[in-house]
Amino acid sequence: MTYIAKPKFHHPGLKKNELGYTHRDYEGKISTLCAGCGHDSITASIIEACYELSIEPHRVAKISGIGCSSKTPDYFLGNSHGFNSVHGRMPSVLTGANLANRDLIYLGVSGDGDSASIGFGQFAHSIRRGVNMTYIVENNGVYGLTKGQFSATADRGSKSKKGVTNTDNAIDLVAIALQLGATFVARSFSGDKTQLVPLIAAAIRHKGASFIDVISPCIAFNNHAGSTKSFDYVREHNDAVNRLDVLVGRDPIAVDYAPGTVQLVEQHDGSRIALRKIDADYDPHDRLGAQTFLAKHAAKGQIVTGLLYVDPDAEDLHAHLDTVETPLNTLEADTLCPGSAVLDKINASLR
Amino acid sequence: MKPTDIAAPDYFHKVVDCQWACPAHTPVPEYIRLIAQGRYSDAYMINWKSNVFPGILGRTCDRPCEPACRRGRVEENPVAICRLKRVAADFKDDIRQRLPRPAPKNGKRVALVGGGPASLTVARDLAPLGYHCTVFDADPEAGGMMRTQIPKFRLPNSVIDEETGYILGLGVDFKGGQRIDSMKALLAEKYDAIFVGSGAPRGRELDIPGRKEAAANIHIGIEWLANVSFGHTDRIGKRVIVLGGGNTAMDCCRTARRLGGEKVTVIVRSGFEEMKASPWEKEDAIHEDIPILNYMVPVAFKHVAGKLIGVTFQHVKAEYDARGRRNLVPSGDPDQTIPCDDVLVAVGQENAFPWIEQDCGIEFDKWHMPKVDPETFASTNPKVFFGGDAAFGPKNIIWAVAHGHDAALSIHKMLSGEAIDERPLPDVQVSSQKMGIHEWSYDNDISNDKRFKVPHRDKVIALKDIRAEVELGYDVKLALGEAERCLNCDVQTVFSTSLCIECDACADICPMDCITFTANGEESDLRQRLKAPSAHPDQDLYVSSDLKTGRVMVKDEDVCLHCGLCAERCPTGAWDMQKYFIEMTHAGSTCPTKSRSAA
């Protein structure tokens, strides 16, 4: 843990976004995680994505559960709303907050313990319901806070720091999210910001349940030979299917792509994702194909990363429930309560 | 780019911008840390070794270090390095026990012409080695221009006496009031070496109509200052015009204000911004109600019956030609005559060597300057060396000190039978500052304070007494605050490629976005791809060798705060904060030479 505050000075030539903020303005407190933690890189990526999208920090609610990953909302967007909930209960709190105020941008930050063990059911139902959120799992395959036991996402056959082999099957959260109907599904790696930052930006602009599984090496307990979530292993087995750029407003499309290699995806809010294909046969609009592709590559020991599935016309929970456009928390009593005359009418119709 | 060779002493020396910019390469951050710890005597001794006159320079230095200071690129103002030097001098204990002892004489005799900073530095370096040093000066006391040209309200005599005394106390023979009139005669006295540190003693003339007729009230600046200094002059007219825009002009106008000048005006040919005077000296003059008028060229002294009545000026403006060179051309406004009682001419200084005969073996160039080697300071006569203003024309004290060190080294090498053009490498010590996982042996918490102002004596009182020092110096509390502003640039960020696992922690935490992991390329290309734009191409890029992913680590040294957060957040110790203590090698040190490898 670092004891000094991060100096206020910043590079005099830092660029400002449309709101006049530098990326430093999107920081939070200094991290108390172990030095080199992958989670800190994810924090930096969230900061970068929010800066690039010129998001007003007070329009964001960041919600987390318990664990190393769930501490990270303290380290970014210091001027946003935050809720550090009970272990594994982030999805419920987020769903409730989203129902009460649909106008905020919801960032759910969780870990493999928080989402694949104690909160597995919560994770499943928030995805299933299509809550409009960006659900980020900072996945390191171990329980770091309790000194490195295997978590539910640790691969079968991988080894702990002390050399014990994991005999349990792993939960692949990306596969589950696809199966449960998430409308934006991606996997990335904390050590690859050029891939991760635009994925987070695209997920924030996606209207519906966005899920990003970010493999994030635990320096203290899961970065050794035998681990399948170490920097070296992930770099060696990373099979990126695509790279992307997020285009907001009238941003011109960069012209340095080879023809035929870029696929434009227009999202509901008008923003566009320029997908640069690496695997020419991969189609991110094919849910079933994605599931098969993932399963085949997982069997070969490869870690598939990139934007794996996106439904640009997705609907969210509010659309399913047909709620009013006005956030429920701003509705006044006279709007919420139609009065006794209407109640009498309803009662009468039921008699 | 090739991986940066951090073993070359210059690489990290350059990162310590202040020390690199200082002609004498004083280890600035080291002494500032000692001041912060209250170790004023230790801070003084580091200065004394390097720049010989800490108390004098702490009041008068031209401060090449301050424009170079990294803090000035991070916020508005650099650290007040110069005034912190004075703090060390003001608050030190008696340091005489720490000075070298007069050494038994080695039988070699060195003559030093002129008793100013250059000669005294040579004597300081050579006397403790046993050389018999004899300093000759026309003035009765040592100090040269420091004593004669700098007004006492900026530099009290007590400080000059103290610091010249330390040197003369090393067993140096000082012959005051003894002007050297003939180099030939001096050579005939069979000294083993002669050092000429006689300065640039002649004030430049302004030969315009009326100069001769009104001579009684037209004074050459440095001569007039010397007369004031020795008490020969103690008054001046009520209306005074000072011609010239250098520091001498600033000293003249402020001195005139104290000798009866009520309406003192500085008038310069060029623009206010281009004046040679240091910005702070201009500020001090303006603070004493002295207006500075610019773009006015003196064309004639007006006089009536041998009495000066004013100066006529032509108004000019600056025009730039196709090559960007500036020319002053008449603006078309009518000439203006400004009435005055006295004029002080401070339009420059010149060297004068009428006392060096043509057949001494000392060659001069077409500008009548001696041919002097810029590294060894040797003239074409192998026994005669030059330094200070006498070598390359008017500069300032700190340059004279630097020249003195180099010339002393040459003299020592020559008289030890060594080749003088083989210069020793600096002495470099490197040590990790890590004390614990997040503890460093230096204060890495960056102060957000703005530059502290040095308290001044009340203007009304200051203007009444020409010997009352205007600047009062920092007190201990202000000094501590100012010292905390130093960024410890000598505590270097040292990167070990083999330990790096490319986790990005350093790049993420760096408050200044100095660190980038990217594919290697040519420098111009790399500078385009840094995390934050590279504004100063003169600031080096620190490039690692290839990392595991084939990328390299590139650090732009430009605005690094040396806060050590990269090293704190590094899980493998690939970054370390290491103190680089770099000291120039002076005469008599162990003299590691270039034939040996770097530290």
C-alpha cells in the first residue's frame, strides 16, 4: 500500500476531453491493492474509457460487492456515486438502483469470487433480465484476500502457488453470459489496454446487459508457472478475434484499415464500433457460433478475447417492463398515485 | 532507439537539470535536502567544495540553475535554488574546522593575477596540495569585482571578508595593492605556472556628441560603482539617467537612488524583454521606483557651458528580416531630450591586456582576446592559464569559479608531469534509496506550495542606507517550505529490463504520464507515440532493451516528479529509486581518467 497521496501535478500537455477534463480528473483515491495488481490496470482502463467518452462523473453509479476487485471503485471516478454492497449482492443492488433511476450509467464491478461463487445466482439473474449496465468481472482465478485458494473460475489442472493441482471444473462466465442472453459479451486481459479500453467504452454505450470478463493476474498468488491466469500464460494463449475502436458522434473513421477488414456496428444510441477483424471467420452477431467457437478454443487451451457477441438492437429491463421514460425516483406523488377514483374503478372491474 | 546507457555519467547528470546547468555542477538537490534536515553546515560544505563562494553566490549568482529547474516545467516557478544556498551560509555553524589545513609547501610556485573569483578558486584548489600561491591585485583587499562592482546593499562586506578569508587562510599569499604591469616581468620571476584572472576591467565607452564636453557628469558604470564601493563617491545629482540594460545598469540605478538620485531612469536601446539584466534584478529596480524606458537610442549628450543638461534619444522599433534577425530602425517619432544632472554609462565591459607584451608567447585572436583552450584554459604559452572574464569575456561569478577549478586541475596535472588534455571523469556514487516496501530515504511526497518570496527590508529604510542589505533572506520556516519544493531529481528512476513483467502498474500510477510501453522506433517516431506529448526534445528519453513482449519501456525524463510511485507500485523491483551523487573532479582528487571505465 502506498502511503503518499498521488501528486496533484499532471503533465502540462495533457489533452482535455469535450468537458474540459483530463484523464486525471477521472481518478479516485490511490490504490491500496498489492503492487502490480491487474485490477489497477482495469481501473486505469475504466478511467481512460470514461475520459474518452467525455462522461460527466456525476452521471455514473459504480456498484460493487466484496473482494479485491470490489475495492477498485474507490480508485476511479472519485466524483461518481458509489455503493459497496454485501458479498455477491452487487447485481441486486445495481438492478434496484437502475429501476429507481434509469438515467445513470451503471458500472457493476465484481470479481470471480463475488460473481462465480457467492453471487453466482445474482450474476445470472441480472444478465437474464437484461439490466442496462456494464458488468465487469476482474477475474484472477484465486481468492486473493484470503491468501490464494482456487476460485470457481480457476481452470481444472492449473496449479496453486504452493503446487496443488485444481481438480474442480471451471466456470466460464463468458459462456454463461452468452447462454443467459447478455447482449454485449467480451473478454479481455488487464495487460492489453489497447483492447480493453475500447471494449469498456463500447459496453458503456451499449443499451442492455453488457458483460466483460477481464483476466487480471494476481501478482501475489496467481502469477507463477502452472497458473493459467498469469501474465505469461495469458500472453502466450491469447487468441484475439478482433480489435475495435469506438466512434462517437461524427468522428471520421480512420482510413488506415485494409479494405474489407473493418466491420461497422451501429449501436442503439448512434455510436458506432469499428471492428477490425483478426479472425476473418468470426461473426460477433452469431450467439450460437460464438458459444461453439469459445468451447472449441477452450478445449485447445486458448483464451479467446475481443468482442465476442453484440446485439446492436438490444432491449433492456425497462423496455421489457414498459416503465416510463422519467426515472421513477423523480416521479412526484400525484403521478405515482392515480387517486381513489381510479382505484375504485379498478376494484369495480375485478368484482 | 538503442537502449539508454545509464552507466555513462552524463545521462543521469542531465536529468538533474539544475546541476547540469550549473557551470560548477554543484550537487543542488543534495544540499537542498540537507537544508530541509536542518544540516546547514553540511549543505554549506557541499557548496563550498563545488562553488567556493556559497554566501556570495547565494546573493548574487546569475542562477543558470533556476531556468533549468524541472519544477519550472511542472508549475509556474522553479525552486529558489540561489536563495536556499544563502540559507546554508546564513544558518551554518562555524565551519572553519572543516576547511583543509594549510599544507606543507611542495616547492612549486603559482602566480595568480587578479584577486577575484577565478583566481581565488585556483588558489583554493591548489594551496591545500602544497602549491605556493601568490595572488596579486591592484585593490587592497581580495574579492575583485565581487567587492568593487556589486553594491553593498546586495552583498555586504562581511560576507566577502568571510569567504575570501577562508581561501587566504589556506596559506595563500595575497599581495594587495600590487598591480601587475608586465607579463614579461612576471614570467621572469620563474613561477612554475601563472594564472590570469584579471576580469574584464574596462567599461565600454559611449562615444556620441557631447561626451567630452559634459565629461564631468558622465560616469562609466563599473568605475563609478568601484568608487562608491571604496567611499570615493558618495553623492549624485537628483536626476540621473542610466544607459544600458544589464545587471551593472541595475546596480548603478539602485545605487544612484541611495546617493541622492530622486528621479532615476534606466533607458535601453532594445526592448524591455530582451534586456540582459536578470528578471529579478529588473523587478528590484522597478520596486525602487526606477522606470525602465525601452527602444530609445542615445544620440547626443546635451550640455550648456560644460554642464550636462540632458540626453537626446532617437526612438526606434524592432524589425525582423527574412532570417529572423532583429534590426532596430527609427520609428519616425521625433527625437526626445530627457533632462538630467548625471549619466551613468553601463553599456558593457571589455577585456584589456595592455600589460601582456607581444613577445610573451601568448597569442591573441582578432578580437584581442587571448587564445585559450576551453577545456584546459591553457594559453599558447604552456605555463600561462586564463580563467573567468579574462578568458572568454564578461560572464558571471559562477562561470569564473568553474573556470578556476578547471584551470587549477590543468596546473596540477602539468606540474605533476601529466597530460593536461586528459580530463578526469566526475566522481559518481549510486545507491538505492529503498528502506522498506513503501519507504524511501528521501521525502517523496510532492509539495504543492508555490515559490516562497524572500523577505525584503522596508523600502524607505533600505533607500536611506547604501549598506543596508535589501534582501533579508529566508528564515528557517520559509527555507524549509522552499526546500520541500525541490523534486529530488538526483534520486533517479532506474529500470531493470530483466525484472519487468509488463504489468503496466508504473505507467498507470505515474502522475505525469512519463512512462510508455510500446514498440521501439526511431526517436522522432517514439516521441509521437508517448502517453503524453513530448514538449521538450532536449529532454532525453530513457529506453529499455527489448521486453518479453518485444516492446520497450520508454520514459520521457521531461517532467518526472521523482515521486517514486513507479517503484512503489512495481511488484518485481524492476524500478528502483537510486541516488546519483555526481561531483566534478577537482585538482588533487583521485582523478579517475577516461581510460578507466565509468562507475
